Amino acid sequence: MVRLLVVVVYLSLTYGKVEADKWTLFQRKESLDGKMCKYTNFAFTNDSVHDKTVCLFECTNHVNCGSIFHVQHTGNCTGCTESYDIVSPTGLAAGSVYYGPASCTIGWLSIGSSRYCILDGIMNFENGVKNCESMKTHVVTVEDMDENNDLKSMINSMAFSGDVSAFYIGFTDVAVDGIWTEYGTTDEIGFKDWGPGEPNLGTSENCAALYVPYNLQWIDIGCNNELKIICEKET
């Protein structure tokens, strides 16, 4: 009984770590639901995995696994190599749901010397950082008025599903309240475009975002709020 309990605790901690460290880097992509990678592109397959987190754990144990197709009700879990062709599955794999690494499904938008992508879905700031980094990019840092205005124009030209109110940018005052720096550095920001009365909530709101009701001027906001995220890479 003691040994069984130890195993259960170990597996719980292991899957919990996977959930925290990697599952947040995988996104559901409905356009690939109901598909499957070709047999020649399988990294592994298992027909008895009903938990998607366990399916991901198997993926992390295969160096060639880059994404998964999972069918919860049948337990089919298939990990695919990073490059693969897709087919329409039959049998246990029919009705699959796809989870893969973050990518820019809307396409990269070039402005000046940078390219920008607004990721699918909403997420907290930490997960946004991880998703951008998984694509070898970073959360956008606004350096001047021109870039700020270009970002506003980009956002205003796009249509988003659901209630989208704010977009994280890569500034925080986590280290010293009131001193806003680029995330992960001690570099204090120069250009600012705070909205009326902002920033206003001290240590409870340590992240920054472009806020739709303020015509995309900046607000401070709690980093656990789930918002849209903008990734940037320099060209």
C-alpha cells in the first residue's frame, strides 16, 4: 500500500510538472481536429491513454515527438514527428483532437524592422512568455511612438472572436513597484503610453497591456489575467 501511494504521488507530481512546464506551450488547433499524421510520421502511438496530460507526458519522453492527436473516449494517443503529412483517420483514431506547439496561425505581420504575431486564444502573462519563446520570439516591447501607433493600427485592422479587451506587452514592475522594465531585464523603459489614471494598482497589477476601451493606450493589470498576447521577432 505504501509503495502504491508513493507511485501515485510520484506520477501526480510528474504529470503536474509536465502540465506546468510544457502543456502550456501546446495549443489546440481546431483546423487539425479530426486528422492524424501519416503512419510513417508516428513518433509513438498508444491506444489506452484517456487523459490528454498523460498523452503529452508520453510525447515528452520521445525526442522526435512534436505534437499529439488525442481521442479521449477511445484512449488513442498518437505523437507525431515535428514534420509530417496529415490524413483523415479511421477506427480508434477517428474524432481526434490536435494539440501542438504555439504557432502564428494568422500569419506574421511585418512592420519596420520587426515581425509581429497575435497568438490564438487567451492566456496569462507567464504562459504568453513561454509560447512566444517556444517560437524563438519574445513578448512585444514597444520602443517608441511609431511602433506603438503601428501596433494599434495592426490590432484595429483585425477581427477577433469573443470578447477581446486587452493585449499583453512585455513590460513589468515585478522587481520594484512603479519601476517599469522590459520583462526579464533591469532595463527601465523610456517610451510610455499609459491611459488615463494608469498605472494605478501597485503590487496587485505588475503587467502591462494595450487596453481596447482606452483606444489601446496602456494599463497595468494582474499578470494572471488571461489576455491576448503579441509576439515579436526582429528581422
